[in-house]
Amino acid sequence: MQKNQKQKKHRKYHNLIRDTDGPNYGEVFLVTSVTTIIATRTFLHLTGYPQVGNETLHIAHMLWGGMFMLISIMILLTYVNIQLKWFASLLAGIGFGLFIDELGKFLTSDNNYFFKPTFAIMYGIFLVIFFTLQFLQEHTVYTKEEIKANEEIKKISDRDSNAFFPAMYIKFSSKAQTYIDKIVKSRWFEILLVSYFFLTALFDGIAMFWALFIPEKDLAELLPKTHMPEVLGTIAYNILVLIGVYLYIRKSHYRAYHYFRYATYVSLFVLQFYTFLESQLLGILGFVISLLALASINYIIRKHEKDKKSRVAG
């Protein structure tokens, strides 16, 4: 009797069809949100914090964020095409970034946009989102029905991709894909990528040691003010990179890139936030480089997984 009830519960749960690309959409959402916050704050800083409106009205960028999120919701409620889901994830990330960037105004009685704890709160929110996505990516096992349903949707989306993208764009995208494949598969690109992680870990480690233990004030003042989350983040980054380098040397490239990806997440969601607080220019530069590194790693990992599936199918 109890066994039958468990089976019914199991069948009822699996009536919910999950999207196998869900964690990837979430990743786009998360990275776009953080990018939007940094881009917005940089733009406002460079332009002297202009006001959209007049003496009576002030159109806060939170409202634009709400509009982008609304458009994203309408797309997701109306269509199931893969291309539009990627687009909706991007719009949702932009909208959420614009929305949460003004969090300080709603936590203070004087509507203080520059309320310093805002960054810590945003950081906590992004961490929760990140670990939720990681859990879904690492621990979700899809049923045969879910995989089949997703494959059918992808087939239709691929067949009807011309309805969303002009022929010129598809041709350009195909050529770009071929060119990127050649670059990513080249030996020099791998060496460059691994060297980047090793050198950044080495520099961050030296900088942290210098800031914490060099007694001369004039030398210590050359480095940014050190915060405890920044110290812990640097330690975590260095450990993850060293594990990745070790695995890469041991020819376990696929596992190594996973550790490099985890290290890049630490850089994006911890280290770059503090760099941005100290120097917006350096923060932007570091953030862009981290995004490029993350895009390269994800491309390599997905390419590897695709090749592995092709070998299994063959």
C-alpha cells in the first residue's frame, strides 16, 4: 500500500516537465544581471548621475528594469522556442540588474542610492541564485520523457530558426562558430587560458600577502583596502586554480576546466565587486576579462559534452 503511494507520488512529480537548458538560462540571467549593475554604475559615474525627468518627476532606472522583466515574462509565457528563451533570459538579467541596483533607495529613509551595505546584500542575493543554479546543474537527473520532450522542442526551434534570425545573421553566425572552434581547439589558446588563471592566482596571492603582512604603511597603502570576504575569496580562487592546473597537467582537461569555471565564479561574484568598489576602471576591466574567460570555459566544456554524446551515440 505504502509502496503504491510512493509510486503515485513519483509519477505525479514527474508530470512537471523540466527544461534541460534551465541552468544555462539561469547562468545567462545571473551574469547579465551583474554586468548590468556594473555597467549602470559606471555610466552614471561617468555622466555625473543625470536625472531622467524634470523638477517634479524622476524616472528611476528601476522602472526600466521592471519593463525589461515584464517583456521577458511575456515572451516566456507566450513562446517555447529555444532562441527566444535565450533572449528572454538576457532581457530578464538586464531588468533584474537595473531593478536591484536601486536597492539602497528602498532600504534607507533618505533614499540613499550610495548606501554601502547594498553591495553586500546584492552579493548575498547573487550567491543564493548561483548556488541554486549549481545545485540544479549538478544534482538534477532528467527522466526519459523530459529528455524526449526537450529534444522535440529543440528540433522544431532549429527548423524554424529562420523565422527569428535573418539569413545573413545565420551565415555570419556559422562562420563565426567555425572560426571560434579553430581558436578554442588550438594548443596556444589552451596554454594562454591556463596561464591566465595561474598568473592571476599568483598575483592575487602575492597582493593579499603584501596587504596583510607587510608592515610598512606606505607599501600597504599601494594596495586596496582588504576586506574579509575578499581575503576568503582570494584563498578560494587560488585553491580552485591550483587544483585546475594540477588536473590539467595530469591530462584531465575536462575536470580542470570545471575548477577554472568555479574560480571564475568566485572572481565574478566576490573579487570583482571589491575591485569595483575601490576602482571602477579596474573593476570593469577585470570583470570583462572574467566574462571572456567564463565564456571560453563554458564553450570548451559544452563542446566536450557534445563530442562525448556524439561518440556515445555513434
